[in-house]
Amino acid sequence: MLVVLQFLEALRQSYFYMHETYIHHPTFGLLYSLCSIGETQGLFTTLYAQRLFFRATIDPSPREQAIFEPISRSEARQIIEETLRDLRRTGANERFSTLQQVYRSTFM
């Protein structure tokens, strides 16, 4: 339950503020939030290696579970590129530049 609460808070913070957010997963260890995907999903990577990527989703059931789905590096890159295009289109310049820095440090 603690992971779910941490995830909810991390997702809210990354969605609105786009700053560094970390959560502790019992199996994968410390995860770093790369970006939010909508209001109920987030993109996370392992903090130290940044080789494992996860799409985390809040299950809307009454239990509010966090579901961590492992995804490939190329899929994670594609998600961030799509998010960057959306931010550029909507004119969210501050969030765009912050996410662009995350993209460059993670994938280049």
C-alpha cells in the first residue's frame, strides 16, 4: 500500500511540476519518474542503471493498486517523444524544456 501512495504522490507531482520524483518499489528498488502519461500513468526507470523502464498505472478499482508494466527502452523513448510533441503543440514551454533535458540525459 505504501508503494501505491508514493506512486500517487509522485504522479501528481510529476504531472504538474515536472521535477525529480523517486519512489521505492519492493522488487525493483529506487525508481525515478521520467514523466507522467496522462493523469493515471507515469513512466519510471531504475535510478542507477536507467536500463529498465516501467509504465506505471493506477488501477481505478476501489483498492487503487499501482501496476508496473516493464517496457522496452525504445517504447519508453517513443512515449517521451510523443509527450514532447504534445507539450510543444500546447505551448507548455517550461514543461517542454524540462522534459527535453530528461530525454537528452536518458537517451542520448
